[in-house]
Amino acid sequence: MLEKVLMKGNEAIGEAAIAAGCRYYFGYPITPQSELIEYMAKRLPEVGGMFLQAESEVAAINMVYGAAGAGARVMTSSSSPGVSLKQEGISYIAAGELPCVIVNIMRGGPGLGGIQPGQADYFQATKGGGHGDYHCIVIAPNSVQEMADLTALAFNLADRYRNPVMILGDGALGQMMEPVNFDSCKAMLTDKPWATTGMGTRDKPNSINTLQLQPEKLEEVNVHLQAKYALLQTQETRSEAIWTDDAELLVVAYGISSRIALSAVKRARDQGMKVGLFRPITLWPFPKSELADAVKMASAVLVVELSSGQMIEDVNLAIRCSKQVYFQGRTGGMMMKSSDIYDQILQIIAPQGGN
Amino acid sequence: MKHEVIIAGFGGQGVMVMGQLLAYAGMAEGKHVSWMPSYGPEMRGGTANCAVIISDEPVGDPLVSEPTAAIMMNSPSLDKFWRGIKTGGDLILNGSLIEKEVGRNDIHRYRVPINQIAVGLGSEKMINMVALGALLAAVNIVSPERLLSCFAKKFAAKPAILASNTAAFQQGYDCVAKRTL
């Protein structure tokens, strides 16, 4: 087994991408993900890859579009305002069914916002973000090790489904250091007979085009995309359930919030309270049925996010509004303390101060 | 056992490296560790801090609001963090830059002339190793030998600085261990 090393989350994404066969990176620096672009600038030339700092986020995502079209394993990364700039390109990539990995290390918004951690890009990431009926696969790690493991998974899923995959992290995960190894970061390369790599021995040229002026043709494209998304929803949901079997209160959180929530849930368990934690790992496809299972014994749900409440809508949909759903959020780049969550758990379970 | 450490000071005092060395050493001892920096539009002379957790259990929340141990390298840092330190916790104060008293009788306070010691050994750059020595004498978070071996590994490209930094670490350690405060 390879030795564990202490790395920042941003750096771990970079190393995992290389281990997973990524050889092309296009990006533009922005806090709090600049360590990733720096890492790729250093590492890609060492492995015979291509690093290019583009003139803008818009340029970078369109370079990704081109490289993905040529069949390369390619990645870009940014943080919230920069990812907004990429949305047009992401829509094109989704329409062209091109595999790539897009990293969003979220910061507080809206607008230029701040540079401290946030989770307020959930809607943008999971509901499309750009124009048209499309989805990225959205993966939310909650540790530096998962930043690595799920980055490798992202490349493999992107190729398997010919779909853009977004890693949705936040400034805290990007900046923090934890032990990590890259044992499980393997490149599962697939053939890409659709790639625009020149005629070669083919008798018909490959082309990538997202313009369909004939409505019937465009509807066919949409029907095809929706079939893929339906497949993804049955095959690729991922989640983690901790102490949910007998949980009367189910806390739901992803990414860094799930770490803070877990500390509060542990403390509540130590006090004999039946509290569990459900953590979506794929935010799209959202693990609806897994959540519906986890919530069965519960009489209430507490959603914790670094936003004013975005994932809470998917939670309500997944459980069909069958339980009382409470919310705790922080915005602006502030993070709640685990004691804040614990206090709310207490309030929900024993509102009169103990039973 | 779970150690939650805050290290804070001016940018340029090496607080981030201090925290990283502690985390490296914890990792080398088979513990679960996390290192979380403050980050922002920072500059030399601005304040900087990091939170390090070294634990027998996997680390949940990587934030630290009630540290079990703290190193405060300057006054603004002390102002920010002194109230939060857990009862029974350990506080290393840089006596070279902090004059005020800390009104907490429920924690162990160690006033160490960190800058003077480092300057006395030849370079102010070594203040972080003096501070780490003091911390590890106050509380057994990782073994001093492990920390020094991690230092040697991290700075393998600069073997010349090992001996002087070991001396700095030792003097900080002795300062607390022998209570020559």
C-alpha cells in the first residue's frame, strides 16, 4: 500500500486527476481553489501532459470542450463566480455528450461574494446551471481522501456516460490538509470511437455539434439525454447513512457541513438521543430512495447547509414532504459550529429542555 | 484522546508550518489528523492561524472553537482566542511579544520568550520550532522525536538547518519542562 501523505484537498484533486489519466487542464486562478491550478501547472508537464492557463474562465471551459471532443481526459476548476462564467460551455459539453471533469470549490456568494467557504451553488450545480434540459453528475466529497477517490471516480463516470461531472467542494475542503493516498485512483480508460481525432481508417467523419435547427431532431437529442439521466438516477446514486436505522431525528448534510453535523450527531448519540446522519455523496443524481429509506423511523429531519436552504428542496421532494423538516444554514463564508447543530438537535428532540 | 490545537500569530511567523509539522507527526504516529488554515487576503504582518486536530478517532468537524492547547505568537491572536481555550487546556504565550496577563486560572499558562530564544540561537526564523518545543513539553500531543524526524523529512532539501532547529526546539522544550519561565 502506498504511504499516506498530508495534502490539501485542492492538491489531492490534482494528484488524483493525474492518477486517473487526466493529461489536459485548462483553468484560470481564483481563491479558494488556486492550489489546484498551481498543482496542475507543476505536475502535468512532468507526466507529459498539457497545462494551460487560459485568458478567462470562458476560454478555459471552451478549451475543455475541444479537448473532450478529441477524446482527452480533461479537467477545469474554478470557484463560484468563475463557475458561473463557465455555464454556457458546460451546457454545450452536456449537449455534445462529452466527458470532462469540472471542479467547483465553492465560496460565499452571490456576486463576487467572498473567498470563505460556501455551499450556495447547489442549485446551479444540480439543476443544470446553463440553458436547456441537462444535468451534470455532481459529486460532493467530505474529506481530502474523498477529494482524491471521487475525482478518480468522476473521470471514470464521465467517460462511461459521456457526460460532464462536477466535483462540488468548498473552500474549507480545498484548503484543509488531511492524510491521503491514491491507491484507489485508477484510470479505467474506455474506447472513444466518437472522438474527433481525424478520419483514420473510418469512412465517415466524426462530428460534434450542438446545433439542431430541426425541432424533431432536437427533441430526439433531448429524449436521448433524458434516457441517459434516467439511467444515471437508477445506477449512480451514492450516499452514506450513519446511525439511521433507529434514528428519530435524521440530520441531512453534504460536504464540509456533513463533517460538522457528524460531530454534533455523535455528541447527541453519546447522550442517548436517537439521531442519525444521512449524507448524499452524489448531489445529482440525488439519492432519493436511499434517503426515503433512511428517514422511515424518523419523525423529523434537520437539513444543514452553508446556504440559505437549497438541498432542503430535494430532501423535501425525496421524502414527499412526509416529515417535519428543519433547517440550519450559514452564509457569507461563515460556518456553523457543531455545537450550534447540537443545540438545534436538542431543541427538536426535547423542546422543553429534556424529557 | 483528541487534541485540538490552535496556532496563531503574524503572517511570516511560521504558524502554518508549525501546524503542518504537528499534523505530519500525528499522522506518522498513526493518529487521525486534520489541518485547517485561516485563509484570506493575507500578507506578511497580517494575522494567520491554523487549527490542528490529532485524534484516536476519525476527525469529524475540522474546525476548532474550544482548543485543548494553543500557541499564541502575538497579542492580536491572544485577544482573539484566549477565551475559547478549554478548561484544563495548555496555552503557550510568546512572552517576547505579549505583555498582557491572561485572566484564566483554569488553564495552564506558559510564558516563553520565544523570539529571544530564537535570536539567541542565531535566527528569528526558528521561533516556530521554539514554540513547538514548548508546546510538546506542556502537553504530550506527539513525541518530540517524532516531530523532529518529521521536520528533517519536510526540510530534507535543507539539511543544514536541522541542527539549529533541533536546538531551538530543545530550548523551547526545556523552557517549559524545567519551568525556567
